[in-house]
Amino acid sequence: MDAKDFLKIAKKLLRYNSEANWRTSIGRSYYAIFNYLKQECQTLNLPILGSSKGHNQLKSYLLGCEIDEVIDIGSKIGDLYSQRIIADYRLEEVVEEKTAKLMFEKAQDITKRFPFIDKPSFKTGVDKYIATFKSSTSIPS
Amino acid sequence: MLKCEEILATIIRPTGDFTTESRTYKLFFDSDRTRTSNYSDNRFRIIGKISSLIDNSFKETVIDETANPFLNVETKSIDPIAYEFCKVNKLLASLEIIYNQIILDFKSLLNLQVDYFLDPDDSKQEGIMFRLRIKDKPKKILKQENNFYLHIRKSIPIGERKYFSIVYSVI
């Protein structure tokens, strides 16, 4: 399955006039981008953990690769993750339709930008980042 | 009227040509720290004393609105736990820079709240959440966000960016 198909679902959910749909749309936007970037990393032989730690691991790779454009994407996936936490867990807060729409736009923007990243440079940057944690037993974070 | 404390801020042109002009601005600063930092947008940079950023440390003063570049923001506040987290992890400088850069770059910002964040899915992950309440079209906000991250690139150490995230409430 193409991870970006989650974005189509996120967009469809925006059509419905209910907060539950908007919250779910935010979750789909995040997971579209998380799984898309995870697949891209795996293609470059940069495996991402399947556990909950994989979220932070992916963000760390993006932030650690020393390519400005990718570092921004790393921050943005962190933003989307936080927004998903609010959407999924903080039911006492109001989530607006426009917020969900913004998250969809933000995720879509990443899928448009990442293909232009030079992949060998990205892999070199992440490998270098991982090497700095070689002596550590934990995942770089 | 906003709650704040007055400080002297020197305006510098982007070329680095220091002017002699000084104005008293309402900013987020208090006087108990001596370090200076940069706050920039495309027009000018302000250098001044840095604040503790906690609302209750502000003195209430009447603002000269014509001299205040941040009037579009109605309310701003920082959770004391967030402040303490930044203090312990030596992130205060970045907190302040991001805080001010958000105000400069998000033109339709109504409210800015800074909260401590503990990941409910991974209790080892914690950080700071900048919560923006904003009235604008999503595409416009995204454009402003891209601009914001361009500015942040220059001023926030990469190793510190992982601690900060921005989230929205768009009306």
C-alpha cells in the first residue's frame, strides 16, 4: 500500500461536518507522512523501528541529517505528531475544521518537497548522525 | 493594553549597519538577565535583554502602541512547567527566540501559549509545545510556517529543535 493513500482519506474526512472526522483526518495526515518517510528511509537502507519509538527515531534522522530542507521536514513531522496527540487524546479541547485542513495541507506539502531531496546526501547525513551514537545502546534521539 | 515590561531595544538594519536609534519597546524581557539575543524579521533585528518569559513576572505598563510591533497578538503566556523544563535543559535561549519569531512570522496570530508536553504514547519523550491560535486561511498559514522555519534554521541549534513543536487552533 502507498502510505500517501492515507492522505486521500484525510481529505475525504474533511468533507464531513463533525469534529470526530476532523480529528481522525489529522491522524491520517500524520500517519500518511510518517509511513511515507519511513518507506523512503527503508528504501535507503535506513530501517525505522516498528514500535512507538519509531516515531522519534524517524524525526531524529530527519533532524540529524544536516540538510536544511530535511531538517525543516523533521520539525514539521514533530509538529504533526504533537497535533495528532491533541486530536487523539485531548477530547476536552476543541479541534476545528480549519486546523484539520491545515494539517492535511502541511502533510501534502511534505510529500511534494521530499522527492526533491538528494537521497544519497540524505543517507550520508543520517549514517553520519547514527555513527555519532555508535557507542550508545539506545536509539539516537 | 498589554501586560509587559519596558526595555531598551536597539534597531539594526539587516545589512548589519548599526544605527544609533534606540526606542523603548514592550517586549517579553525582564531585567534580571544580561545576555543579549537577536530577534529578526525581514525588516530589522532587535537586540535587547532577555526575559524570563513568565507572565507573572511582567510589570503592567501602558504601551506606546505606535512603537509596539506585536500588537496583533492579543494574549501570550508560558506555562511555568514549560519554563522550568527549558531552564533545566538549557533551552531558554531557544525558547525565547522561537517565541518571538512566531510572533514576527505569523501575521494573524491571536493567542500564543507555551505548554510542557509529555508524549502519552512514549513517556520518555517530552518537550515544548507552542500553541498558536490563529485566524487565517490554511494555505496562508502554511506559507508563514515555511517562512518561520527558514528563520529558525539560522538561530536554533539543530540538537535543540527536537524539543520544540508548534501546533494550531485555526479559526
